[in-house]
Amino acid sequence: MPEFDFQRKQAEAQASAQARDAQAGGAQDGSQAGMQSDVQSATQVFQQTPMRDVTSHAPIPDEYVTATMPMNPASSPASSPASPPSFSPATGVHAASQPYAHAGQNGSALQWNEVIGETRTMPAAQSFQQPQQPGGSPSAPRSKKGNPVTRWITGPSKHGFLSFWLWVLTLPCVGIMALRMLPESDQDGRALPEIIAFVPIFGILSAAILVLAVLWRRWLLAAVSLVCVVIQISWHIGFFVPSASISDSARQAVQTAASVDDNVARIMTLNTKEGQANAASIVATVREQHVEVLALQEVHQSLLEELQTAGIYDVLPYMVTSVSTDSDNGGMNVLFTMAPMSNISQSLLPIETSQMPACTITIGSTQVRFVSAHPNSPTRGLQGLWSEGLSTIGSLKDYDWTYVIMGDFNSTWDHPRFRSLLGDRFVDAGEQSGEGFHFTYPSNSKIPSVIEIDHIIHDKGVTVADLDTVEIAGTDHKALLGTLETDS
């Protein structure tokens, strides 16, 4: 049946050619030769293309244009067989589901249109092409690089929500550092001293933000965090790089036992929270740490009695208390020592807060004068008294003693008032030892200790290191301990 159909169409093509010749009135032989060539081309294509038999045909239109798909000239027609034509009952016309196309020269396509019975050569430029994306292959996605400056600032879109919160956390880091840079005279405002006390915590936060910003490629955020971290390190370098240290023999001496016959002493300071600290815990710490000098703040008479009961005089038999006044800041200040005291004073300097007891003991061959201090807190509208108290303690620089001042200073290294107290003569053991931060407040709380307001301040003629903090039951401060070594 396919052969019969082919013969019928060939006969129709020849008859059509003869009719055109007759109407032309004796056309040249070349025209018939051209028509014969068309018939031969159609014959070759039909021989390669299987046809379905149909019993009825609708009128064939003059022209039926089908789209062509580009073919790779290098590919073989045999390797990419065309789909068979499908018959549409509605029209009775053979319609190819995909045109029959073979590769021609220069990338052109030989297209057979089975309706009009012709083979057409379609140039590559006119053949159907899949739309090209700018700068890429047909399937390549559009570039999303965007503005390079914007990408440098914001980074990739991933983690965008988290990046927003990192920026939110960075703003207070920058703000608190700006407050820390204010002149000393501008830092006595209502809340500034309390806020500035948290500067180291925001330094740690800046370091964490820097790590995340680098991992997520938030370069502007990383640059801001890096500046914050560098400035924080410059402020607190002494907490991590020691300026002075005690000898190994001094460390071994205090670990063995307390002794008044050497040039080493373990010292300790504690705010007892209006006398609520557990006396037994205090005495136990003194024994375990081999403490030779103990400074207490906010002491009440009841606590002194409890300490006596707990056995404080068995290990530290000498004591001096401050004079009790109406301006006491939570209670009296007290000193306990193992070695005998001399030059005892219950009120070392006139001060509008708890008075400062002082005494002198001999460590090695050095006369060391110890002081227990507790200036007012800057809260509750007492900023003026806070500043005056720190200035009074700083005036001890004018006296010719080797001082060790211990207590709750209600200030940190980051307060300019505290650094003015130190001047060129005194040093803060925490900032000098290079042993990191020793946060002492708050204690016995769900909130971890986050500020370092308890200090051991000393003259440059002695060295204090091996700092440690110990939690004492009943109080909101940790005890701060250190090992003191004199030159001889």
C-alpha cells in the first residue's frame, strides 16, 4: 500500500508539470528539466520517509509552513531518527509532529514538507533557534552578580536575617566604645559609669561577630567588627600580656603553707554584702588558700562574731576595723593579718563613704602598708560621691609608703576615674598580670559574673600575680585572691 501511494503522488507530480508546460505555450526544455529535478528530490525524500495510508484526503492547501529545528551538521541523520507523522482526522492532512530535517552545508537544514511535497533548504540563520540568554548558553541562568559595591557591603543573600541581627548587636558595641572615649569629666552621668563597666563584654561580643561576618562574607560588617576588636585589644592588652610576674619559688611557697618569714604572701579581698557572707566559707577559703592578709568590706558586727566562731583568729590573729559613721557604704571595712600590725589607722583619710582602715606589716624586708577600701557606688544619685571617693584613694600616691590597696572600688579598668586613681605610680594587679579578666560581680546568681569591680592595687615596688576568684556563699561578690612578692 505505501508503494501505491508513492506511485500515485509521482504520477500527480508529472501530470502537474505537463499541464504547466502546456499553459506556458512551449516553455523551454530547461523548465521541464527543473521540474523533473523537483520530482526526483521528492522521490528521494519519500523513499526515506515511511508514510501512512489514508483512505480519504481533504483539499490540500497551496502552502503549509512547518517550523524547523536546527540540526548539528556533524550529527548523522541515522543517529537522530525523525518521529513518524501523525494523521489528524479533522483535516485528513498528514502533519509531522516534528519536521523531517537533514543536515545540509554550512549548518543549513534540508526540510521536507509532506503537505506540499517539497524539500526546502533553510539557512541556519533562518532556522528556529532557542532564545539565547545574554552572555550565556540557552540554558544558562541570567547573571545575578549585581552591583559589586552592594555585594561587598551586604555579601550573599544567604543568612540575611542573621546578618541583620549581627548589625543590631554591632551598634551597641560601637556605642559603648564611644562612651568609653568620653573625657573623664563627661562620664559622671546617671548611667554612664554602669554602662562603661561592661566594655570588655562588648569586646568579646565584637570578636564573635567578626568570626561570623568573615564566615558569611559580610565584609563591611567584618571591617567594622575588626576595628572594634583591635581597639578593645589596645585597651586591654595588659590583661593578656603580662608586664610583671612572680617567681616560681613564690608560687610554690604559698601552695605549701602560709609563713611570715618569707617575702611572699597570699592576699584576699571580699565584699560581704552587708555582712551576709557565710563566715565558715570565708574561713575555709583562708585556710585552703593559705591567706596571710584578708580585706573585707560591708562588714557588720554580727559577721565579726560569726567569723570569730568559725576560727578566723586561729589563722589571722590580727585585725583592724574602720570607724563606723553615718556615711558607711553598706558596713565597715576590715583588715585581718597573720603578721603583727604596725602604724594602725581606722580612718586613713577623710572620705564621704566607709572609712579606710590601714596597717603596716613586714613581708621579707619590705614594709608594706595595706588598706581596705570601698568607695560609693555610682548608682542611686551618688555619682559625685563615687568620683570623690576614687580621687581620695588616688591621693595616696602623695605618701611615701609601699601600698597595697584592696577592696570593692565600684569601678573597672575602663573608667577614666579609676585609671586616674592609678596614675603613674600604682598598678592594677588584674591589668598587670596578663592572666585575663577576673570578673567578680555578680556572684551566686543566675547571671554569670560580667564585671571586674574588685581590685588589688599596689605600688610598683612589689608584684602581685596568680590571681584567682572564689565564690563565697551569701554574698553577691566573688573573693579575689593574688600572690604578693616583694623584691627581698
